[in-house]
Amino acid sequence: MPPDSPQALLHAAQPLLAAAFTLWGSPVTWVEVVAFVLSLAMVAANMRVHPVAWPLAIVASALYALVFAGSKLYGEAALQLFFIVVALWGWWQWLRGHGDDGASLRVHRLSRRGAGAALAGTLIAWPLAGLLLARTTDSDVPMLDALATVGSVCGQLLLGRKVLENWLVWLAVNVFSVGLFALKGLWLTALLYVLFAALSVAGWRAWRRHLLSAGARPVPIGPPL
């Protein structure tokens, strides 16, 4: 196989994918354990609207790209690489970004038009991504993988712009992903997404409180990194 092929890269990464322990009959790798811990720290920082969430997201995404590729969830693996790029963009947005009014970027609500565009984009991208995975990979769940992938893209873009409704998108994605990862035997990751679902509700409430406390004159939230 070519030295730079996905299969060759996975073969080279096998030491990192060694099993740390077995959970409900499936091996849990050290990479998955570390990614699990970093991901929880990332969501906690997101809830506080703290920009340290973004570098945590970069490292966790790189590790999960290995985990998902090893389980033939290629859409999820590619999504992690996308997350790394978006995390760099989101990090900049939270530190230097501006809203439509020219003020520093702050937590805000999604307009009705924006919500429609987000939903339409997701519904259009889903079958296209599923078809791409079905034709170019050996994924055995291409449409399920694709739905989780495009939903996560939507959530990540909204999060990068500090849109309150990103938490609702993540809630839907996380609940769906629990079933997907359980189907693939990624039990620790499935447990992580159960926690993510609960944290999505907590994140929605925390950001909503920020908006209510800001009142008619909202201010930027979160300490500088």
C-alpha cells in the first residue's frame, strides 16, 4: 500500500490504538481514554465561554480521528480533521471576532432566517455526504455516519460564532451519536456522548442566563486566554 494511504497511516498508529481495558466486551484504547478526558474539559470551557476550549478541541479531535478511522467511521474521522480547522477559526473568532453590529463577538440568538439556512444546509448535505462515504469508503453505516457528520459541522459553525442555539444542535447530534457509537462498540465514546447530551442542556441554560443577565445591553463574555 502507498506509504501515505489511510491504511498505512492507521497501521503506523497501531501502538497508539493498543487496548487499555475492555468495556462491555469491546476494547478501549489509550487514545480514546485521553480524548475522552480532553473532550469533557473542552465542553466545560465552552459552557464558560472560555477560549481555552479551542486548543483542547484541536488535540481531542486529532486523537478521535485515529479512534474513528480505526472503527471505519470515516465520516466521523474526516469530521475531526474539519474540527481542527474550524477550531483555529473559532479560537480567532472568540478572541478577535465581531458581530454584525461591529462590536466584539458575544453570545446571541440565531435569527429565523439563519435557523432555516442551517436546517436546509444540513438536509442537503446529509445525503450527499452519505453517498460520498458509500462510494469512496468501506463504511458499513454511511448514511448514519453522514448524518452525525453534517450535524456536527452545523453545530461547530454555530458554536464558533457564539450562537446560543448551537447547544440545541449539539443535543440532537449527541443523542443520535450515542446510538451510532454503541452500534460500533465504542462504549467509552458512547458514554462520553451521553455526558455531552446532558452538558448540551447545561450549556444552553448557562448561555441563556448570560443573555438574560446582559439584558438590553449584552456584553462580551469570557476571560481572555
